[in-house]
Amino acid sequence: MNVHNSNDALAAEMAAIGSAARDAARAMREADDAAKTKALTVAAASIRSRANEILAANAADIEAAKAGGMSASMLDRLALNPARIEAMAKGIEVVAALPDPVGRELARWTRPNGLDIARVATPIGVIGIIYESRPNVTADAGALTLKSGNVAILRGGSDSVRSAAAIHAAMTDGLRAAGLPEAAIQYVRNTDRAAVGMMLEGLGGNIDLIIPRGGKGLTGRVMNEARVPVLAHLEGLCHVYVHAAADLQTARKVALNAKMRRTSICGAAETLLLDRAVLTSHGVPILEDLAKAGCEIRGDEAVRAVFPQAKPATEEDWKTEYLDAIIAVKMVDGLEEAIRHIERYGSHHTDSIITEDAAAAETFLNSVDSAIVLWNASTQFADGGEFGMGAEIGIGTGKMHARGPVGTEQLTTFNYVVRGNGQTRP
């Protein structure tokens, strides 16, 4: 009986959130850029003024996570500090300063019958965002959905509930100050997993899009169970290919950063491909750099022949997103083999070539079917902030809507506005 009562209460709570979001969507669709910008500017100031409150909430989350045995890399995702709080506030301000993506005229033409047809960017509507440890997603997602005229229903992981709630309070300050509905950014505080299931079912038709931000387990569940459209990537199995014409110092610098800057993010390199021509000259110094930085090397036979301390790589290593200080390393016979390896094992997320040969680089950039392809740059640039978007909700690896970092423009759809003067169809 108590279980039924609990389920009924949760269902009622989630239905109310969905209904409030749908009501807010009309106001947000009509909100002008000045109101949205003011809401974000105030929210950023509130993040700063509430910093001690946010840090105290985060400390409680960290303590509980440590008691629960959370791994070091996951604790890093969960942790906030003054620098990360300032980065959150600055990210919101960058989003605030972006051009309003709503109302953009994407195309316009006139038909022979005189009809004037325009394709115009419009908000998607109500977006459900389901994420795990990173509490800063609360600010990023709230800011991006607000700027793009959408409504957000945010559901963070149970391990970050205190931190996310404190950040959400700052976002609400901004909405209130700008006269926008507070329901435009809602945070689901209920940690019952059934709440996620209800969101995936669409909350009675009130959710237009689901965006998961987290690991393979979360994203896999969302993609399998959602009854509404999903914008997501399942894995970030990113590659760095050191081509025969690579500059040694560039290759060393980029490979080390791509793997070790932050190992737990989706843009971290998981596989290093070394061209046979530079296996010893470039490969050995790169692997020495990685090992010195604390990275475990798993190499194929050719790699282990020149770097014996590497552990033997198995077939499974080419398919693994470690999100840790581990990298799989393979020798390839040239550009074509590198591209074929990425096509077979990659996740269409982010892949990089290191070379001074412009023709080889262009072949790689045109042939590798990933959301982000780079030349002589670290895969860790797979980030909306680094793309000048202020922030991102995630990286899209599908092909039907947004690919790569999902920012304000990617959170709009469009409609056709047709102006006539009495035309009728014969």
C-alpha cells in the first residue's frame, strides 16, 4: 500500500512538473532577447554570490560519494571549487552575450505565385535533460535552454542532488528578476529512479526532447527506453593518429593533452594510432611522456616491440572508452589503415590527425565520419565552450539533428512562415 502511495505521489509530482513546463513554454517562446539576457546575467551574479552555499552543498555530496566508494575520476566530475564556480558563472555570461538564436531567418524565397516563404528558427519547446555527477551541467543546461527560448526539466544524479539544487536556486533568481516563469528551469529533486522513467515516457506528452549527459549506462537506458526523441552520444571513443609526416613536438604535446588533461571527459583520447614510419622516432617519446604522466599503455605487438613496458592490448581494448589514465596504442600502415580502424572501432565522436602533410590531413578530415575531426589539435577541444558556444549540453553523434557540441542554435528547430495576398491553390 505504501509503495502504491509512493508511486502515486511521484507520478503526481512529475505530472505537475510536466504541466508547469508546458505552460512556461508559451511564455518562453514569446520572450524577447532582453529578458533572456537579463535572466542569465542575474543568474551568473547569483552563482557568484551563492558560492559558499554551493560549495557547502557540494562538500556534503562529496562526503556521501566517498562513503559510497565513488572512484577518483568520478569524484573529480562531482567536485566543485571556487575556480569551477567562477567558470560556471562566466559560461552563463558568455551564453547571455550570444546572439538570440530564436527568430533567425534561415532562408527566404518568393514563389512564382507571389507567396513569400521564410524558414525561421523557433524553440524546440520542453527539453528533459538527464545527467549524472557533474553539477555544473545544471548551469550549462539551464543557460542554453533559456537563451534558446526553451524550457528545461533537469534531473541530475542522486550523488549531486545537493550541489545541483543550490545551483538551480541561482538560475531561478535570474528567471524571477527578468519576469520569466520560474517553471522555465525546473530541477527534479526526487532521487527515485522511477522519475527518470516517467521523463522518458514524456510526462503526458509534455516533453519534446530528451538529452542525456553521462556515461554509457545512463545514455544506453535513455536511448532504449525513451518514447520521445533523444539527442545523445553513447560513447566518446576518440582517436589520435600520428601520421608519417607528423612534427615530433606537436605530436608529443597533443597526444599527452588529448589523453591526460582530463581523463574522465568524453573528448579524452582512448586510442593512439602510430604510423609505422614514425613508430620509433615519434612513438617511443610519446609513450614515455604518457607513462611518466601516470598513464597505463596497452599496445599491440609492434608497439610492445619498441616499448616493452606496455601491457598487451586485446581486441576489447580497441572498443573501450576507459575514462581513466589508460590508453590503447596500435601501429598502422599509413593513412588508409588509420581511417579504417577509426571507422571500425570509433564512436563518431572526435578524432584527430597529427601531420604536416596538408593533403593527408584533408583526406582524414573528409573521410573520418565523426561529429568533430581535428588537425594538429587535441581531442579535448570537443567542448561547446571551446567552440565559442559558451557551454554545451552534450556532443551529438547522430545525423538527424545536431552533431558535435549542442549549443543554443542546436536547441532550435524551425517553421515556415508563409505570407500571401489572397492566393488560392488551383
